[in-house]
Amino acid sequence: MPNPRIKNEEQYEALREKGYSKEKSARIANTPNAGKKGGKAKPYEEWTKTELYEQAKHVGIDGRSKMKKKELIHALRNN
């Protein structure tokens, strides 16, 4: 039965099969343009701290309000 809170159910299931947790799979599957190729996004180093904060908020990174730009980049890459 499809979960209405998951935007990309197919991607979610594929991530679960790879061993990702339900929470991480849902975050990835619900990220806009997740899994799409193209490389059009600029590297995090070129993002403003505000943009990084908003992305961290979107994916649910705790403690983001106290993080510096480099810490936000690290958290986003390792989440």
C-alpha cells in the first residue's frame, strides 16, 4: 500500500532494499529532484549559509541553527 507521505515511493523502496533506514529513505525520496541526474546544482561551497541552512532544515538536520557554513556542508554531505 503506497504511503501518501512519500513523494517517490519507487525510490523509497529501492533505498530500503539497499539497507537505508526508513527515516533516511523517506528524506531522500521526498527531496525535490532526488535521484535525478544532470549535475546542474552548484557545489555546496558556492551556496550561501542561508541556502545551506534551508536545505538542512528541509532534510531534518538537528542543531543546524548553531552550525557554521562548513559545518552545514559537512552535515548535508554526511546525512
